[in-house]
Amino acid sequence: MEHVKTLKLRIKDKHAKAMLAMSRDVNMVWNFCAETQFRSLKRYTSKPKVWLSGFDLCGLTAGFSKCEGVSVGSGTVQQVCKEYATRLKQFKRQRLNWRVSSRKSPKYSLGWVPFKGDHIKYRNGQLHFNGLKIGLWDSYGLSKYEFGSGSFGEDSRGRWYINIAVKVQVEEKRVPDGTTAIGIDLGLKTLATYSDGTSFNPKRFYRESEAALGIAQRARKKRRMKAIHAKIANQRKDAIHKETTALAKQHAAIFVGNVNAKALAKTSMAKSVHDAAWTTFRTQLKYKAIRQCVVFAEVNEAFSSQTCSCCGVIPPSSPKGRAGLGLRQWTCCSCGSVHDRDTNAARNIARLGHQALEVGISGV
């Protein structure tokens, strides 16, 4: 069975100038699509509105790659048109934002150059793309993979990376290394609490670097600010990668609560929610579970903190609402069991996951 995953590798800095030139052409195509779409809506005032598809935009941009001074190929132009049409339909807007090429502008759009899988080759440790031989730090061994579509992307420090989809083989009848099932309750003070009583509580990376970041911001040291943000992101990603890999190898079934990170990110807890990175944790856990042939599912965690994991009732003594957030331990008045709030929720999530398996979980 084939499974698709995305690899991210850093490109050598000497290619930054060529990448920036291609990204400017990409921005030009994107802005043309935005202007064309907006004018089509202005012109046809009667309903239904005319929404241009990726096929329509590809036809309107045909021949752009052959113009003098243009450094991108036709495949990249087509990918930009298809991406614009896809995002326009996704966000249901009349026109998406312009892409800004001026690096001096506060609205500068980070460089982005999409490509098709058959337009890029890997030979002798270099990527061959659009007439360029691009050097990179190959930590995955790209020669053993079949390439899909992808893109070159720039980060806030001006470093370029390639993000490329590749196909990997997964054994269909492989037996998982682990034999147990585990429920996971996601939180802010403790990132993940498990049904076996253990927890995963990495450093709160943004909070610990907040003082140094504030000094750099007051001194207007932009390069230092970007370096601190990059360090925070790398530390968080490294810690989550190590933990999710261990979970996928140790268990045969993993159940996670479906806490709504997007909704909570709009509240006063936004900074802590972003620092916890719940979505990153669940995404990594999901694709690693699939690779290890481990059962994975997100279950409804409603009332998981209030329900007693021993007797299954919601007693009056359980924590309720925001007023009960400070209640970390409680005793069930029905059966007398003493619970840790998060561990109890994780055990209820594991129980709900087992119940869902009995009737079947879509996508598992």
C-alpha cells in the first residue's frame, strides 16, 4: 500500500537570488488571476456570478512563460492558476489578497514557487528544475523516492526550502509494534495527558523566550526577532516529533480528543493555544499512526472531564464549566473514586474510542 508524505529540505543559500526572481513571476501570475477574477464579477452583474476555474485561468495565462525576462516554466504558471482557483473556492471570496514582491514592504509575501512532479529531477545530489542545478542538504535520500508535486518556499529569515510530496510503501498487513490502546487529553498547562497516568509536558517554548523576544522587539532588531521565532518553532517541532514517534511505536490504538483549537485561538487563551500546538501534535500523530498500521481516531471529548471514568456517571462533585477549571482533582460522590482531572478525561476518551471501534470508525 502506498502512502504519500511531504518532505522538507533546505536549499543552499547561493540559489536565493534565482528563487526570488522566480517568485516575482509567480506573484505576477497570481495577481493577474486576482484581477481577472474580480473584473469578471464586476462585468457580469446578473446572477449567477462567473467564477473562473483553474482551467480557465490556465488558458488566459498561456504563453506567459515564453515572454522575455520570465524565469518560470509553463508548469509553474499552471500550478499557480490551479492553486488560486482552489483557494478562491475554499475561502468563498470575490478576490484573494495580492502577493507583494517588494522586500521593503511590510506586506511582503514570502517567496513561493510551485511545480509539478514531472518537472523536477534529482541527479548526483542536485535538483534539476527549470534549467537550474539546485544544491541542497539531502537528509532523506531523495534518490529512492518517486516525486509528486511540491513547491519551493521562503521563510522569514530569507532561507529557502523545498516541500515535495513523495510516495512511500506501507505494509498492508503489518502488525503494530505496540499492543495497548491509549487515550489522550490535550490541554494547556500539560500538552497531553494519557490514560495510563503519564503525561507529555514539554517546555512552553514561546513563554520561556518571551523576555528575550521583547528585548529584541524594543530594540527593533528584526533579524534577532526572526531568529528567536525560528528557534521557538524548531524546538517545539522537535519535541512533538519525538513524542509522537514514540506513541506510534508503543501502542496499537490511539484515541485523541477533538478539542477545537481554531475556536479557542480566538479567545483570551490564544497565546497559550498557539504555543501548545494541538493541531501539529494531532497531525503528526495521525500520519505516523498510519505508517505504523496503528488505529487512530479523534473522538468527541464533550463531558469527558465531568464523567467519572469508573462508574460512567456525571456526579455533582465533578468540575463544571469555567468555574471548575481550577479543580484539578476531585472525588466521585457516586462511587468514591478519586480522579485527576486530565487523567480521568483521557480514560473517558479511550473508552469512547473503544466504543466507536465496535460500530466502526470511518477512515481507520
